[in-house]
Amino acid sequence: MQKSEVTRVSPMETRRRMNSGKAILVCGYESDEKFQSVHLQGAESLHHFLNRLLDIQKEQEIIFYCN
């Protein structure tokens, strides 16, 4: 198993990676209600992300955030 590196990504870089299809943005709150009130445009809920986890390519970049 490879060790993954965790790095901080600026908002501008996050948007660039999302727009290019390189990254998925995931709002890290477990509550769907919290997600609805604080999610960023283009982000998906943690619940949705976990439901499709098996369909996501291993190489796909994933950016998690909580605000």
C-alpha cells in the first residue's frame, strides 16, 4: 500500500482542478442538513461520495473540506 500525502490546496487551485476534471470536491460533514447550508458550489456531500466510492477511479484526486 502506498502512503498518501496530504497537502493544503488554495481555493483558486481547487477550482482549477475541479474545472479540469482532475479533482472531486467533497464537503466533509456527515449531516446532509449541514451540507445543504454550507456547501461550496460544485461540491458533493460526504454521503453521496461514500455511496459512489466503488465507482471512483483509484487515481482520482479528492479534495475534502469543512468550513
